Amino acid sequence: MTLEDVFTVVVGHTREVVPGLDDYAFQFTDSLRALGANSIDRSEVVMLALESLSLKAPMIEFAKAENMGELATLLHARL
């Protein structure tokens, strides 16, 4: 699975959790916070991505991600 595949997983779950982003063109540099995700939403995106990727890792490992690309990179590194 490529980094872009992982990013696509993160984007899909972001669309599920954060309303109004159905037609948004996501970029690696997009911040979940800037897109309107509160802390619960951001945690849910990470949990759903971990589940989709069949990963088990502490959530705290992903708290340092500043944007969606960094989150995808951290997840990809755990594959």
C-alpha cells in the first residue's frame, strides 16, 4: 500500500466524520482542524483509519501530525 493509498483512506474517513467536505479537493497540507474537525472528530478519523488499515497503535503517536499528509505518513510508517 502506498502513501497515497493511506492518504485516500484518511480522506475517506474525514468525509465520513466532518460534514460538508463531500466535494472538497483534499491536499496533503490540509489540517483537519482547519477543515472544521474538533478533537473528537480528529480522534475518530484516526481510529477509523487505524481500523481500516488493520493497525494497532497508541493514538498518541498520531497527535503530533500537523496536517493530513503527516498523519498519512505516520500511518504508512506503521504498515
